[in-house]
Amino acid sequence: MNPLWYIVCCCSFNYVLYPITNIFFQWKYTKFKEYNIERQNYIVKNYIKYNILKYISISTIPFNFLVLFNIGDHSNYMHFIGALYVSGDTIALIKNMPLSKSTIIHHSITTILCIINTTLNWNKANAISKLLALYCVLSCYSYNVNYCLGMRFLLSQEEQKKSKEKAKQTYLLTCFINWSIHFIYLYNYIHQINIYGIIYYCLICFIAYDDILLLNWLNT
């Protein structure tokens, strides 16, 4: 199957989850009904992404080592996981919801990287491809950030404070590991970086900027 179909299927799945999740929130949270459709979509979007990232963070554990060391054929798996990971960002761009400019840029970049991912042969993955996989996988472990972003409109102030503190610790750790590895690689191999590596690092800088904004928000 053409890897682009993974994007179509995962985005379709994500889109269908919106009305289902909306019904769940209508039933469980009275406060949810008080918000307009734009805010409801934003809450639903982050709750869906929270669950998807949580699933990916668990499901990828057995494969991380195999992919990083090119053991076995995992191209289809990586194409699917990449599409599933980004599907929430892609759908958010077409749904009616309030998004900051930095978030729109972030979602646009991840969508572009997802399309690029479908062209990669993960049996012969180079260092830049592995850095991309590492960034995505580690980002999944900070799924509680999306829980905070969505549920802050429904939880009490005390519950929000606890969830933000929990999310901040994980997010700070994953960002530190991600940025450290990317910096170390760039420092050691900057003389070998080609045009694709330069483009990748430029795109990652935009994503890292959005990460910093989220860390600042979690710290408030």
C-alpha cells in the first residue's frame, strides 16, 4: 500500500473521533456545553491527541531499539506511526478552533514532516531520519501536556495545577533529552550536514520554539 494512504486513513480516523468524543464530553461535563463550537473542538482535539500520543508512547517501546539500529524491516510501521502521530495536528488545521500562530506553524511543519516520512526507506535510515524519529517518539511521552491544554477548561483550579505540574516535569525532561541529542549531533557532525539536514534543523527550531512557549505556559 502506498504510504500516503496511512495519512488518509489516520486523518479520517481522527476526524471521526471528533463527534464521538464530543458526545462523551457532553455527557460527562456539564461545563463543556457552555463553550462555543470552536472551544469545544479545541478541547476535543487535545483530548484525542493526548490518547493517541499515550498509545504511541507505549506501542513504540519494543521497536525503538530495532529502528535506531536498523534491525529488521520497519518501514511500514514507521510510516503508519508517523501518520497517526501527526493526524491530530493535520485535522486541527482544517477544523474550526482557536489556534495561536506558533501552533499553526507547528502543526503545518509536522504535517510536512509526515509527508516526507512516507518517502523514507527506514531499512536504510540515515542519522537525520533517526533524529526525526527520536524527536517524535520522545514528544509522545509528554502526552499529558495535551491533556492539560484541553482539560484546563473543564477541571477545577486545583486539578489544573496538579496536572500542569505533572506534565511540566515530563515535558521538560523529554525536551532536554531531545535538544541535547540534536545539539550534540550538530556539534560533532556539522561539517557533514547537507541541505536536507539544514532544512530539518530549521524546521525543528520552529517546533522547539513552540515547545518553549508551552513550557512557559506550564510554568505559570
